[in-house]
Amino acid sequence: MSMINEFNIKDLPENSNICILGEKNDDENRVRDKLTKSILNRYVDQRKIIICSTIELGKSYACDLCDVELYDNNANQIITNLLEVQKKKKLEICDKKNIKNVTLIIDDDIINSIETKLLQEIIFYSRHYKITLIFIMSCHVSIKKHFYLRGNIDYVFLLEKSESKQRDIWPFYTYINLCFDEFFSLSSEAINSDHAIVVKLNYPFDEILSFDFHKDT
């Protein structure tokens, strides 16, 4: 992976909006679970919430971490309550450093059940309320449906191996200074060697990095 710089998970800022993109199959699930564990360990002192289709899947995302709240329904109420708590803390505490940070993971089986207005609120304002927001998505379907994610995502971790599906979401990376074939060559090399491609979305140019799971798990 000499052509692109390595990404250190410790450099992932708090209160970021993150997408993990990849189809759900056994091989990619193994890598995805390593990645979610690395991110949760990065935010070890935060309150951790996972909302997904089943509790078993949530346990898979959380790996062996025990201090994680797992939910498989009532996403709208959970997110509403979370926003209310964080808003109150922001209003009541003058020293913003004392607001308890939260890591919230939502997968795409749940994202489609969240009311549009509520989903937009948590995407647009999560960082203001000390929430690190992580979406775990099947690449092409969810990104296309929730188009407003593009301007509000800070980091994309790409696990998808399929060329056709990577091409399908290519417009999502508006500012990559590469053609698709160059990008696919880099991403294929990374993913096939147990790395993830990390795209740091940053105008005027997105930055492409490589994340080595063996160094951070």
C-alpha cells in the first residue's frame, strides 16, 4: 500500500460523521466487525449506542465490548430521546467540555425506518451535540436514497469489493482527484490485503488513505 498514506484510527476526530460501506457477506462482515471494534475503542470513554435489525447483529458490531447499549427497534424514540438529552446538556452546561460524548451506530436495515426529518436532524446537527454518528450501509442503495449524506459525512470506510457497486457510488466522492479506474485499483489492492480504503471527504479534494486492521485491533 505504498501509493497512499496509512490512516491511524487514533486520528479519527470526535463528533465525526462516518459511513462504513460494503455488502453484507461473511468475508466483509469479518472485516467490518474489526473496523467497528477499532472505532468503538477509539471512543472508549463515550456512551455507545447501536441500533440495528437484531441484537445478535449488534453484538457482532460491538465484538466483545460490554459497555454498549443495543437496540433492535424503536429507533425514532431512541434517537429523539438522545437528541433531547444532548440538547439539554448543551443548554445547561456552560463548559461544553463537560457534555458527555456519544457514539451512535445505525445500520441500513434501521435507517430506512427513521423519520426523514429526524434522520436529517441527527445528520446535520450530531456534531453540535457531541455525537459521533456511524452509518453501516450496503453501498449503492442507501447512499442513493439518502443523498443529503454527501455534504455531511466526514469519513467513508470502504469495504466493498465489487467493481460495479463501487462504480455505482462513485459520484458520492465528488472531489477525488483520480479517475474511477485508478481509484478502483487502489481500493482493490487495499481491500484484498485486509485493509479498508478511507476517504476523508474534504473540499476541494477528498483524501484517500489506507487503514490496516492488524495495527489497530
